Amino acid sequence: MTNRYWCVELIVSGYSRPIKAHRVIFALTHGRWPSDQLDHENRNKAANRNLREATNGQNQQNTGLGSLNTSGFKGVSWDKKRRKWFAFIMVDGRQLHLGYFIDILDAIMARLRAERIYYPFRARPQFDPTDVQALAPLACPVTTVEQWKLVVRGAWGLPPRIHFRP
């Protein structure tokens, strides 16, 4: 195992070389060797299903939360100095500022809107961030963004105030 990927050992003329198993599986299923990186669409390195060719940038879009994330959402952070939520997205190695928000849910919605624009490759459910019914947890019927915020706060156990800091 190399970098948590399963490897196949190829021996040619007495020399052994480890080859990542997902590259071999891609070649066997598609009839050709991958030209660039491979992305595990479901982000499970052990399950070599749902493989797709990707550039490095596309592969970085399909990552989970960082270890220092405190908001629980990718691209949403708390700015201590301004005492507001900060939304951002990485595009071509640069951080794009999406704004400061009093409410965490507004920051999350800004991030989701930016993902639809800048990360069309990323594996995620396809929905419109402006459609509050699609974003409602537990299939709760809601008609306005304010109702959606109350439903989300109840589902996540957040206090019913606007300014929330975890």
C-alpha cells in the first residue's frame, strides 16, 4: 500500500515497480492507460469504483473538510477580528473572497452558489442553492429562506439567533 492506495507489483526483467491498482483497473475497464490523474468520485481510495480522469485542479475540488475546519462546511470560516462568517473558494490556486456574513447559513449558500459556477466537476448532489426547498433537511416543507434557516437550525441543534459561533 502506497499513500493509502492499493498497489500491484509489476516485475519486468527482474525489476519490480509498484503500480497503483486504481490505474490498472481504469486501464482494464476503459481499454487505455489514464493520461492524467484519476479521481475517486466517491472519495473512497479503497473502493476503485467511479474512477474518472481529472486534472490536478479537478482532483482537488473533490476533497473533504480540512483538519482545521471549525465551521463544518468547506469554504466557510469564522473571522475573529470582524466577528463574522467568511466564505471563500479556491480557483486556479487563488482564494476568491465571497463575502462576510452575519449568519452562517448565508455564508454556506454563497459557497454553494460559487461551487456551481467554479466547480462543475465536483461530485455532489445537483441542486439550485436558491431553491430553499431543495436545501431543506429532513424533507421539511419550507417556502422562504427564513423558514429554511429555522428548519436547519433545528436539525443541526443551533440556537435560534442570527449570530452563531461554534
